[in-house]
Amino acid sequence: MELKEKLVSSFLAFESTVDVKNPLHDIRTKAIKDFEAFGFPTKKVEAWKYTSLNSVLKNDFALFPKSEVAIEYKDVKKYFIHDLDTYKIVFIDGVYSSHLSSTTHDKFDVCLMSSALTQNRFKAVIDVYFNKIAKQDGLVALNTAYSKEGAYVYLPKNTAGDKPIEIVHFSTGSEDAMLLQPRNLIVVEDNSEVTVIERHQSLSENKTFTNSVTEIYAGRNAHVDYYKIQNDTNSASLIDNTFTDQYDHSVASVHTFAFGGEITRNNLNFTQKGQGIDSILNGVTILEGKTHVDHNTLVEHTEPNCESHQDYKGIFDEKSTGVFNGKIVVDQIAQKTNAFQSNNNVLLSDKATVNSKPQLEIFADDVKCSHGCTIGQLDESALFYLKTRGIPEKEGKALLMYAFANNVLDSVKIPQLKTRINALIAEKLGVSIGFDL
Amino acid sequence: MLEIKNLHASIDEKEILKGLNLSVKAGEVHAIMGPNGAGKSTLAAVVSGKEDYEVTEGSIELEGEDIGELGADERAHKGVFLSFQYPVEIPGVSVTNFMKTAINETRKARGLEDMPARDMLKKIKEKSELLEIDSKFLSRSLNEGFSGGEKKRNEIFQMAMLEPKVAILDETDSGLDIDALRIVANGVNKLKSNDNAVIVITHYQRLLEYIVPDYVHVLHDGKIVKSGTKELALELEEKGYDWIKAEL
């Protein structure tokens, strides 16, 4: 049976696990119909021209884990920012792990989507925001239809999160192939701020396919920093659909560190719904083998006097492939918009490929918009210079790559996270030099 | 210290060095002069290990060891240093951290532990003062947006940090005003000892007023065609190179 049919026909079984009398369930039943109509995207769709899901979708995915697997913290400690005090929402094969997690309901809520969707005290927030920010396509509809679990973060007005929140998804390989569909909602009301670090990690060589949807609401003067660490095994694929609505004078940033995974697709959407907004989309991609990463960004400027900044750096070795498809829309009313986009790539091998496609749709006449994309190789004369100073070839290349990505790395605000990402990069590049540039 | 014998080197099958001989002993300063296209910069690149050049004949020995087959990094570990005519800009890497990496990689190759951070800072401070380099300058990206003078001072600063056995200064005087020239030359002179050697490649006699050579060589068409003492440099300054070509 094809995966699509399986997903449609399994919906009945899924319904037996949720409260179908909850009015929210209408959203799911509509969504499964939408998914049935839309299906999975194919390469015929312009936005999916360079990314095929065929090799992933052919697997016979288990939709519900049959057994619960326990994980000891010491075995997965390295996947956390363990030298940093954080709230943690941890899932194992899609199931909440209370003993790895650390949640709160003190001044704000850091908890489970399954609680938020079913308990009365969260109803007011869920009714206003759940599934209101995400734009619907086949993948989002699929996630919505099966929405049940994920992270729920709610900061009421004038609240600053006292420590970052880590959302970590482990897959254990308890099934030959597993489909996971986390659904996250991050609501940051006026004058509030929060930092989130998200990671998906497969602990086996069995197939994992994650179709994640995250909705982020940033109210007036709100500040949201969201970091995504994508450094999964070559048997894990991820489609990350993240939607951010921003209101007046809010600042929202998403950093995506894409270092591994079979196929990774980031659908990153920002909609500016007020004035004086700043949206920041940064990414570093470092790939080798046959891995594939596709960054598909959309920033919609719908009000005047806002800014957006996109800076994506990519380094591709062996047969890896990268895609950057960045769209900026400036509505007619959105005068005095400053929208910047930059995508720079380095190819380390003749067999690596990058497709970079900026799209600007500008309907206002008093704006500053720029985009630039480069695809090149490492500078040989710079490498020779480093070698004459005693820095060997491998370390020299690593240093140049690190320097290439440095301005994005530099914008990471949490020192412990920066150190961790630097270490991941050093590990990937096979060097032991401390990159403290 | 450095023995170059019958060195032939070519790039893209074009022969640039055509049987060059040079013997440099510890404690000596040698100047290599010559018209454009004589092969001066090629000599610097080949000795320091640039892979674009193919050595077809001859040998390069450092303290009796053939270094001709070694990579540029390995030659650096053995004590070869090249001050670039055009230092490369590397955005995103600060001067300080570049120097730390270079020194610790060299130490690693020599079987030593990383230099303790305090010693490193002390050394950086001492050597930057020698070159009259401001501490703010050290946190800037390597060579990015540096003036010509700053780039050359930074080269000699690196030489001071790495303490090479043989330093080749390729057109270090080009693009320098008189003050920067004095600082650079003063730095080189202070680094000179009986245990190291300096090869100054230059077009003009000017630099040699500050860094006084023991020997002056004229390079022409890939070979050293005339050698002498510092007076030869003055003669070249006065008469140009044509009289040497005529002598051949």
C-alpha cells in the first residue's frame, strides 16, 4: 500500500486515540481530507523541483510505535546543551519522556501539546493560535490531521523565559521505519521573550521520517530566538515546516544548522503583520556523502517599515546537494521595507551540487531589497598562505570553511550553544583545532 | 643553512627557474635583485613549497635535509618562512587566533604541547610592540581592509611569532612609506641572529639601506648571474640592469 493510502486509511485507528468529541477534532478531520486532496509534493511542483521525496516515501513506515523504549540520560547527554540550564521537552519515538524532560507551569507554560489540546485551561490559547499560523499544504495538512503531540510553549504578556527551552526528538529504531509528526506551538505574547533549541536525533540506522510543524506567534515587542540543530544520521529524513507570525516591533530569528540527515527540507515562513518588525533567517549547511538539504524560505512583508535579513552559508563535499529557494514578497502597502538576502556556497567536490534561487516579488516602490548568491570553491591562495604558516591542509581548509560561516555562527547568542555548534563543525571537518575566532 | 643547487622549476610547462644556485649560511642576509620577470617571486614560492610549480631538476636543502618534496606546511614546521608580496585577506579569522593556530600546529608537528595561553598572550604582546602594532589591530580579520603598510608589518609580526630559520621577504618594501619601511626593517633587524638567515627579494636598493645584506645576487632569466657585496646593490640602483645583461 502506498504511504498516502496508508495514512488516509489509518486515520480511523488514530481517531481511537484522541477525543473525537473535542471541537478541535474537526480541524483534524478537515485536514485529512485536505491531505487526501493535496497528497505529497512532487518534483512537478516548482517549490519542490530540486527535492524528491520518492526515496523516503517508498518505506513502509510505522505510524504508531508498538513499544515504549526507555533511554538513560547518560546515553543521550551529548545531544543536549548539557552545560546549560534549560527546560526540556523530550520525545522518544514521538512519545513524551517525562524522566528526560523538565517542564514548567510557573510563570509561563512549557509542556506537552497533548495536554494543551485536551485540558480546559489551555483552551483559550489553543482556540486563538492552534493551526491559525500554519499555511496549509499537503504536508502541513497531514501533520494537522495527526496532530496530537509536540511541544507547547506559552509566554503571557510581559514575561521573559528565564532559561532556554530544548525540544529534542529521539527515534530509537524500535520499528524498521518510523514516521513522526510532532506539532509545536510557541506563543510569545506582547513584550515577552523566549529562546528555543530544537533537535531531531535518530539513535539507530533504521529509517526515520519526520514531518514536523511548528507555529510561532510573536506579539508586539516580543523577542523569539529559535535554533535548529539538524545533524541526524543518514537514515533519517526531516521536513521542518515552521511558520512565524510577527506583530509590531517584534524580533524573531531562526538559525538552522544543517549538518546531516538523508533528506532535510526546511520550509521556513515569516509573515510580518505589523510595523517595525525584524525577521532574521540564518543558516549554516555543511554536507558530505549523498545528503541533501533544501532551504525554502518565504518572508512576507505586509506592513510598512519592517526589515528582514537572510544569510545562508553552505559547504558541500562529495555528492551532497543543496538547495536554497528564498522568496521575499513586499506588498504594495509595505513601503520603507528593508529586505536582505544572501546565499553563499562553497563546493569542495566536482560532484557536489547547489541550486540557489532567489525570488523577489516587490509591489511597493520605496523599499530597499537586495539579494546575492555565490557558488565557488575554497580560495587556493588563502590555503597556501595558511600552509606557509605551518597550518596543515586539512586544518587550513577547516579554518577557511569556519571563517566562511563565521558571521552566522557569531550571531548565536548562547555561548554554550555556540561552543557546541563549533564542536560539531570541527567533528564534521575531522579537525581538533579550537575554533574560537 | 639553506642550499639551493641547480634548481629548475616550471609552471604550466613554462620554465622559470633555470639552474639556480644559492648558498645561505646562518647569520647571513642575502639580497636578491633583478628585473621584472627574472623569477624572483617564483624562487620565493618554490622554496616555500607552492604546489603550482613543478621542480624538474635540482635540490633545496635546509640544514642538510632535502625539503624539496615537503608540503608548504611541513617546510614551515622545519623553519621556512615567506613574507608575501601580496598577503591574502582572510575574513572571519582574527590575527590573534590565526597566530595561535599557526603556532600550535607547528608545535604539534614538532611533538610539543599547545603553548599555554598566558605565554601566547605574552609573546603576542612582545612581538606586536616590536612591530608597533596596536592591540586592536590583532582582533581584526586577517589582512582584511589592512593598508599596504599594515599588511607588511603583519607579515613581519608573523615572522617574529614563528621564529623561522630562513625567512624570505618577497618585495616587503613595496607599498611602504618611509615610516612603515623603518618599522619593518627595524623588526627584521631585531629578529636577526647567528642562528637564522634572511633572504630579501627586492627591486630597489632602498630597503637595503635599512636591512644591510652580506651578499647581493642578481637574478636574471631564472639564474643568478652576478653576486657581490652590498656595493653591487648601489651599482644596480645607479646603472640599472642593462649593463649586466650586456655582460652576459
